[in-house]
Amino acid sequence: MSDSNRTVAVSKFLSLILRHSPGTIGLTLDQNGWADIDELITRAARHGKRITPELLREVVADNDKRRFAISDDGKRIRASQGHSVAGVDLALVPVTPPPVLYHGTASRFTASIRDQGLIPGSRHHVHLSADTATAISVGQRHGVPVVLAVQAGALHEQGQQFYLSDNGVWLTGPVDKRFITFP
Ligand code: HQG
């Protein structure tokens, strides 16, 4: 396996464990989503995934979306967004969003979104981005991309909270269809 294939494989594995199913390797995340790095490495090895501390730090540092963060003391790691696992709250501080944020989706979902608004699905939040280029690449993961404009400022004025993840992804609750502009 090439170095870049190896780091992508480790990044995908860490996304699975740190966002969705830590129990796969018998790991428990703390209430803010942190895992002890030594324990993660030991438990991953027991499940046939050999990750050295160096490789793990390389994946965190080089990750294209900075998906993972290491604690200030260097001992713990967590995913910066994208969680579905129960019992984890990143404890992000609510912030005022810009007037408009974007959501990238696929054309096959737009009829349902027109009907129901945006829903988090299995994740804890609806994910929004500050720019349309990012929204297009998010939408492309699901099919033909469509970019929706979300009136975040107006929604915030109505009392809905917004958070900005450590890696620049905007997170919020369900978005009512009245605050969505379709192309
Ligand atoms: C869609 C990636 C039907 C929604 C990205 C999306 C992001 C609806 C899909 C992060 C709907 C859920 C999250 C409704 C929403 N009816 N479909 N009412 N409301 N949807 O993957 O936002 O690379 O759970 O539009 O960059 O695509 O993994 O969410 O298409 O930041 O780090 O339901 O994942 O980050 O899909 O992506 P997802 P997402 P990473």
C-alpha cells in the first residue's frame, strides 16, 4: 500500500471509530467525544489494525479536511464533526452564523428536502458550509450535486443555534424548508 493509500485507510478507520461505532474495537469515547490515543492504538491492534503513534499523528496533521483534533496535552483524539454515536456532545460554543450558509446535497434528495426541510438523519447535526465549492464536493458524495442556500442569519434570529466545528464545518439542528432557497 502506498503512503497516501495508507493514510486514507487510517482516516476512514478513525472516522468510523471516532464518529460512529467506537464499540467496534471495544473503545468508549468520553462525553465530549475524546478517546485516549494509547488505548485506541492498543485496541485497534487487537482488531488487526496496526496504527503507530507516528502514523496517527501524520493522519491528523495531513488530513485534507482536518477531520481529527488532538487534545492540548497530546493524549487524546476526537473527530471534529460528523458524529452519529449516542452520548457524545462536542460542547461547542454557539456562534452567530453569516447571513447565508450552503448545504450540498444530491438531486435525488431535493424533492424530499422541499417537503421536510433539512434533517440530520443519523448524524447529530445538519452540516453546512460557508462556501459553495465545499457544498458541491459534499453533495457529490451522494450523486449529482445540488447546492441549497440556507438563510442562517434569519434562522439564528428565530433562536436556532449554530456551531462552528474545529475544522470549519457549520453545524445546526433541522432546517425548516422556509429558510431554504433551492436553485
Ligand atoms: C440529505 C462529510 C432527504 C442531505 C461532509 C445529505 C460533511 C435529506 C444526506 C459531513 C433530507 C445525509 C456530512 C431530507 C437532508 N430528505 N434527504 N429531508 N435532509 N438530506 O453524509 O451533510 O468527509 O449524513 O442533504 O463533508 O452529506 O465525512 O450528511 O445528502 O461535512 O469528513 O441526507 O460528512 O464529511 O448525508 O455530510 P450525510 P452530509 P467527511
